[in-house]
Amino acid sequence: MTRPAETPGPLFNLLALYAQLDRAVIQSGNPEIAAIVEGFLPGTTGENERGWSVNLQNFLGRPFPDVSTALYGLVNETPPDAPLTPPELSRLVYVLGSLVHLPTIQRGGELGEMFVQGLSLAQPQPERLPEQRPEVARAAGAPPDPGQLLLEVLEERFHKHDDWPAAKAYAVQVGALDKVVARVPPCNACLTTQGGAECVVVDTHFEDEQITLDQVTAILDPRNWAKTAGRFFCEMLDLGTRQAAPYQGWGRVLETVSVSCPLPLLRTDLKYFKADYTGQAVLQFDLDDPFPGGGDGLVTVDKGWLKVATGTSNDSNAGVTVTTRKVVHIDGLLPVAQKMFVCESGYGQAAWDMLLGHATNPPPDAVPWSQDPKPLEGGQAVQQATAFLTGGQAVQAGTESPVGAQAGQPGKAPAGKDAGAAPTTAAGLAVSMLSDYLAEVTNDSSKLVAKFANRELIVDDLAKFSAKLGASMASQPWRFMQKLAELPPHPPTGGLTQDGDNA
């Protein structure tokens, strides 16, 4: 694919640094080099995996620069009024910490100084300096240079992906890394197949004890993403609401993204709905139809959700817990290249940029959460979510809906209802079956996550899970009809309450 010449920006230069790891594998042909890279980027050096950077640079339409050029661009050419965000800095520190262990990278002289300058971008901000630091051996009276100190930490304590949490924690402790940057987890993406297309799935889960649900929903509307969700989102053009069933009344946007905004890379028509529940808000999105509409057709799967709930693991009444899921397939990119692109461009973790940078400092022209299409509430929202789940179009294997799940407790009954009571209405039955389905999915997913953490997960595990989930979802409408026939015969006597049962 040939694209017009673009001015390299921070995202392109970040991708270029990650590409150097793949380039070291394919150029050296050395299994020891491949083993080092595999330790930092699992699943990128196998027979059908290495070479992803060539595929990606061909897709982007320009060659990736070398380490020195990319680092120079990040340090000296990033706009002063738009410095690297905490998630971008986290990805920068990770890749530089990986590159320092490659024997093919000669870090003497000017390049060595560039490494220090690049790492210095992630040093603690003055208001966030640690109160106490461990003693660090230094010449008498010489203050430690944060970039040099971080380089030493990465050399000594970061040798593979699993070392990252401990290395970050120590770097914060010694005053070499900003604690907000350290809070950002690496993008843990996996691959799954939907409709014959291999897709990237990215889940995120994080908490913030300082911000509120209202602050988050003030910027959560998709029409704000170009203002709040990082430099990857160039434009979110409001297309009004859908007029046709079955998603009548949903919002519509044309999303334009790129690694070098304002020049477009991908244009995608999306539909979305917003929903309010007690103590939480949910945004769900999918490709609009008919496909591709005003989009370019390159993104053939793009679905997911963002859920924000009041409370954290430390305090159920303060702060917020945010969970997100994104499932995407991009034509023209090989599976591993898709995974690297989605993660290292920030495409899969945009919620971090949005909340860390703008929840407490919203743009003055942010679209309110209450603006049309207005958020659905209670019973309306549950009905839409149930249709979304069982319709077979919007949610498929591996992309269960978040609705019906309380913060950190997927599958829990709606607040104020008896989770053990048998439903007596159609709406109550829908909620009950949806919750049971989500609980089953969550249990199976947890087993897979445990296997992944222990490096025991194999492709066959994912294939079996996908097949089971697909079969379960296909049977849901028939199971619902069977259960519906078993309900008491008396008609409902009132309207839907906010929790989805009859009054």
C-alpha cells in the first residue's frame, strides 16, 4: 500500500524503535538474539512471526528510521505543546530497556547519550518526587541524573517481560521514573479469530482513587476522543444517530486515526450507545452498517466497550475502576504486525491517555455525556445490551458485553435485586440469563488468563474456548425462548424499573 509522504511524528518514531527489535532478529539470524527479543516481545520471533516490521512499514508506506534517528526525533522534534503522554513514555522506556540488551546495538558516544536523553523524558515530575530514596552510589556531591540512573536500573533489573513490574517499581523508588508513567501496564494483546479474520483483542483494567465517575463521563463520549484519547485519533466526525433498526437511535461517528495526524491512515464508520446504571456508565461500540459507509474498509472488525464504575479495590465508594475491551482486524497487516501496531501506537489503550490526561482537565468544548444520543437507563439499557449480545452481529466469541457486571464482579445481579431469586418476568429473565452467561464466560476466561500468566497457554486452548463460546452464544436465543415459556402466565402489571425488572 502506497501512502503520501508523512512527517514522522512521535508515534511513528516509537513504532520504529520497536521495529528495531524485529530487525535485529531477521538481520542477524542469530538464535541468541531471537531469544533476547522473544523475552521482551513474546510471540514475535517464531517462524511465522518474525518480519512483522517489514509488513508494518509497507502498510504505513515509509521505511522505519534507525534507532539514532527515531530517538533524535522523539527527544528533539516532539512538539513542546504536546509532549509524550504517560502511556507513550511507558512504551518508550520499555523499548529502550529492551534495546539496551541487544549486542547489535552499539550505545557508545552520541547514541549512548541519546538513550539517556530519551529515558530522561520519563523522569519524575517535581510534584511527584518520592519522599525517600534508597542510597545510590554516586560521586560525593553529584546529584544522580534520572536518565542515566534509569538506564542503569534497566540494565541491571530488566532482562525479560516478566521483570517489568519490579524494575519499574525500583526505578520509581530511586527517583528515576515518574510514578504516573510506572502505573501504565504494558499492552497485553492476544489474537483470536472472528468470521475468518484474525483479530487483536486488548483488555485493560485500572483504577484511580482521585477522579470521579462524573469527571470520566464528562469526556467519555466518542466525539471527544480526538481531543482526549491521545495523538492517534485525528478526528471523530459526528454523523448523527441511526434511523434504521435494529440499532435505531444509536450514535454514529466517522473515526479517523493515524500515526502522523492530520494525514489519515484509517477511516472507520462506528455506531455506539451510552448507558447509565447505578454507580456506573458503559459505552459500547461496533462497526456501523452498511459497511464500510464513509470509511475506507481497511478495518473490518472494530468493536468493544468502556465501563467506568465508582469505587476501587481499596474503597468501594471513592475513585473509579475502568475496564475496557477492544477487538480489531486491519486488512493488509499480518496478525503479529496488527498486534504490534495496535499496542505500540496506543490504539488499544486509548482510555489511559483519555483519563490520565483529561479527566481532571477536560477540553472546554467537550461533548457532554448527556448530549444526544442520550444515555439509555436501566431497563432500556439492559434490553439494548441483551439484543446486542444475542443478535449475533455486535458481540461474538471473545467479546462479551460488559452490561450486567458490577465493578470487578462480572455476572453479579443488578443492584437492589435478589441474585438468588427466580425471575418472574421476561425482562428479569433476560437480565438473569445475561448475568449467568457472563459469569460462565468470566470463569472460563480466568482459567485462560491463569494459563497465560504461567506460560502454559497454547493455541488449542484458545480454539476450544472460542468454539465453546460461539456454541453457547448461538444457543442463547433458543434457551431464552424455552425459559420464557416456563414463566408464570400472569401479565406484568407495571413498567420497567431502572434495574430492568417489572415494578
